[in-house]
Amino acid sequence: MLVDAWRLYPVIALAALAGGSIWLERATRTDEPVVWAEQTGPDFAAEFTRVTSFGDDGRQRYELVADRLEHFPVDDTTRLHLPRLHMLGEDSETFVTANSANVSPGGDQVDLTGEVRVRRPATNDAPPLTLESETLTVWPDAHRALTHSPVLLTRGDGRTTAQGMHADDLFGTLELIGEVRTHLPRRRQGSPS
């Protein structure tokens, strides 16, 4: 009978271990479901960035520089702080600055906001041109721009205001939208017509 009791000790020890495991599992279980928090902040950030795009012919099309770049995985957008866009055309160049910008997935569209300023230096054929607005959407590869915010356009000594603007070939063809007002300087006496 004493020999049979020794055979039961392993069974009793295993039963006690199984009971302790069940008790431990129930003591640490929570009835609340596990909630995975979605990442809302950036998953990538870089300081003083420069992105350069080249055309099929190998010529530089544009350069985008920013003090800070942040990528947000929730909507796959990139936010730029103090962006500066330098676009090169066939025989002209255009400079665009703003307080911030959001770049769409794939980089096709840049939405600039806050003190947007576009500047095109004078050429042999045209006076300098500047445009000021609070917002501007630019498609750098297509050289197009659009805003529905009020704009102030200065070309040489002339000033024009409007409620919006659409540009193809980035100011090659310009369409001003709504309540356009133009101020042209008076001609000087004796100047040719």
C-alpha cells in the first residue's frame, strides 16, 4: 500500500500544477478587449531636406527644399515646414515659398499654405512677376498651379487682385478668377504709346 502511494505523488503534483495555472490565468485576465491605438504622429522625420526632380532628357525640372519634413502613415502624406520650390522651365524659372505644405502620396501635388509667395524674375521679354496668396496648390511635374484664395499679382509696376487664380505652364497662361481689379501706372508725358 505504501508503494502505491508513491505512484500517486506525480499525479497529485501535476494536478496541483494544472490547478495553479488555471488560477493564475483567471487572476490575470481582463474582460476589456485589447484596443490597438492607431499611429497619428509621423513615422519619419528629417531636417533640412532637398528633393530634386529630373525630366526624361536629364535636365533638372524642380528642386524642393524644406527645413523639416514629416511623413504621416495614416493618409500617406508628407508635411513640409518652410518649403521652397524652385521650378525650371524652358526659358524661365519660378520660385515658390510658404510657411508649410502637404505633399500628396506619390508627390504629384503640393498644397502650400501660409504667406505663399511666387516670384518669377524679369527676362528680356517680360518684367518681374510676383503672386501672393494664403494658399496655392502646385503640380510640379505638370507646371500647373491653382488657388481659390484671394491673390495679389504684381507684374512690373502693375498690380492686380482677384479671388483666385489658375495657371498653366506656371504663369505662361494665367486665368484670374472673380472680382478682378487692376491698377496700371499712368504713362509719363512724352513716353511713346
